[in-house]
Amino acid sequence: MKKIELELNPLENGVMLIWEEIKECALYKVNLYARKNQSFVDENNVYCYESDFKPEQKIDMIKMNIIDEIEVERTKKHLAIKDLAQLNVDFGFFVRGNGYRSEYKDEKKKLYDKGYFVEVIAEDRHGNEIVKSDLINFAPGKKENNYVVYGGKNWVCH
């Protein structure tokens, strides 16, 4: 499935979204998510060792809430989202099993350290999803390290 190309540009306490036009679109929906500050604990011993954990492959461990669903008319291909607070988030991964407990933390803060996620969905006139953008992780007012998190699937935990 084709993806909507989505660009994020910083605004003070927010972000400006710009996306490509989808000709068949009747309505765009912008979903804004806020990250829950929760660590992931591997209770089922899926990962035997901390080194088995690959954070870029396991975004489904992140918990978040949808905080806004914004409808945008088909002739408009941009949206400014303002008045967002900086969220203090940290990602921890813990493995328990066979008498040990180890912890993974992303010391370089490259992944999962932004508090918000956004995606754009194009719908037809019947309300069916035609195409969507990647889910992008960002912090308000900061361009560096906007991170494409996951593309093309609905995986968000509420």
C-alpha cells in the first residue's frame, strides 16, 4: 500500500504537518497520540537476554493514548498543532527469568524519547481508509530526531 509522505516542522510548543495530496481523498484525519511513561517488562521470557531486545523492532511495547482526532478537509494538506507541553518520557526494558533481572535503557536517547506521535490518514467518501502516513514520534518545537516509528499498520495500545 502506498504511504502518505508526511513532513514535520517545528513550531514553538507545537508542530506543523505538511503532507502530499491524495486525489481520491474525501477527508484527511490526523491522529495525535501522547506517550504513557511506562516501562516494558518481559514477563513471558520472550527475550532470554537483554541483548536479544531490539528496540527499533519492538515499537508495540510503547503504550500511548490518542489525545486528538482532527478532521481536515480534502483541499487542505497542512495542519498546525499548537500548545503542546514537553513530556518527560523514558523507555526502560526489563527481562525477568531464571533468577535474574536485567534492564535495557537507550542511553543515547535516539529512540522513544519524544512524548508525541502523529499520523495522517486519507479516507474516501464512505469513510474507508485509502492510505496513511507512517507514525512519527516527535517533541514539540524540536526538529532533530523526529523518528519514523512504524509504517502502515494499526498497532497503538490504548
